[in-house]
Amino acid sequence: MPEREPDDPDASDRLDLAIQWWVRIDGGDLSPSELAAFRAWLASDPKNEAAFEEACEFWGSWQSLPRPAVRAYLSSRRPVRRRERLWAAALAAAFVALFLSFDELWILWRADIRTGVGEFRTVTLPDGSHAHLNAVTALALDYSGDKRRLTLLSGEAWFEVEKDPSRPFIVEAAGGTVTARGTAFDIATNKARTEVTVTEHSVEVAAEGSNVVVDSGRQTAYGPSLPALPPYEVDFERVTSWRRGKLIFKDKPLGDVIAALGRYHHGLILVAGSEVRDRRVTGVFRVDQPLEAIRAIEAYLGVKSTHLSDYLILLHS
């Protein structure tokens, strides 16, 4: 069971809230907005995810109990601090609302084009270029005046750019910029890392004070406080596999694999414990069959999956 930090005075309240979330999810009565709030609560603090893992393990130890017993546990645990628990839940809910407002809702508000879970979309841009969006991707456009400027707010997209020497085609992503005049390239971004892969001609990538030119068949990456890396060779088939309805992984941590599969699964897939998250995965999976991928990973790594509800799958040892 994950250990709570001894200097975390809110650990008990955090666990109470995590168990409340678990009971709600296990009951299968979460609305899409509530599920989004749960995702935001998990992402807002690593301690929240650890508390939820502990709640899942708690249920694993007490799964023979009827659900009313779990609810009774919630109502009776530390009764003298019930008011404090309610305040903790209220504060957490308020934080979730703010988190959604300034993160996910900000992306939704800015996006001109977006895709949902398991959705792919190809868009013809005003200049005749094409943007191919992977699942759970958001893109903002600025074609005012003589501009050809886009912002990849989240996710991944492959761009086929119409040549126009007088108007550079610029894509911003996570604090960096990719500049092209007539080329094709892929950008995949998340909070930790942004990867730029060139499939035709070349692009210039600027990030954190660095500038590199990336030629066809090569990739660079950058991140928060990480300048763009010198271009390196890349497995072309792996990087572009999502456009063919597949995901290819070679010696990747299970945590990264599950994050990628999550784009195509309506619900949450969590991995309990760093030891399990760090196990290495090699394989080819279809994006339209994420549950088949989970079953294959179970067999390959010898891990177990527990379907806690229609929305939630937990992978554990």
C-alpha cells in the first residue's frame, strides 16, 4: 500500500476524499463532468493519486464487504472531525473547479479545432495546408493578415504544409515554435515533453533559447527548462503508426504506454505503484481495441487488471 508522508497533515482527509471518489465511481453514477472533475483532482497533486491508489487497495482488502458497509465506514470514520472532512471536500471541489477553469476549460475556449477520445480528424486549413489530429487534441488558428500561425494546445497532429515562401508556417507548442515553409511534420506534446518529427523536407525548432534544424526522418524534443535536443534518428514507423490505427512501443515504461492508450479509451486506466509503472513494454496495439491491449499487457508483464467500474481500470501487481 502506498505510504503517506508523515509530514502531510491532510493525509487522512485526502484518503477520505479518495474513498468517496472510489465509491462514486464504483456505483457507476458519475456524469461526464464529474468524471472530468475526478481527472482534474488526480492531476492536481501527486498525493491525490497516491491516496486513490490506497483507496483502491483498501477495497481490494475489503471487497467482500457490501457497499453499505463501505459507506458506513465513510460516515463513521473519525466522527469528531466530520465538519473538517466536509470542509476538506468543499475545498477540494473548489480547487477542482478552479483547475478546470484555468486548464481544461482554457484549452476548450481557445481551441478552433479539437478531437475527443478515440476520434481522428483531418482539416483543410485556410491556406490549403492540412492538419491531421490524433485523439484528444486541440488546435488554435491565427490566419489574420499575412499570418500562418497555429498553436497546438494539447495532443498530437501531423501537418502537411502548402509552400508559401512569403508566409512561414509556424506552430507553437508548450513554449516552443516550429517553423516551416513547405514540408510535413508531426508534433506530439504533453506537460513533460514535446516531440517534433519531420516526415518531409525540414523545419526549424526554437525552444528555451535554442534553435535546431530538423531534416526528414529525424526528431527533436524539448520540455520545460529543456532546450531543443540535437536532431536524432527516429523509428519512422513507430512515430507515424497512430495514423494507421496502431500504436507501436519498444521498451517503453508501462506508465507511458497507458497514457497513450488512454487517448482511445472512454474512462480512466490507472497504474498502481512506481514498480509497475516502470516495467517495460514492447508491442503493437490497435487504437480501436484498448481493452484488448490491456489484456495483452497483463499476459506480457504478468500484471493484473481490476475493473473497478465501467469508467475505471486499475493495473497492479
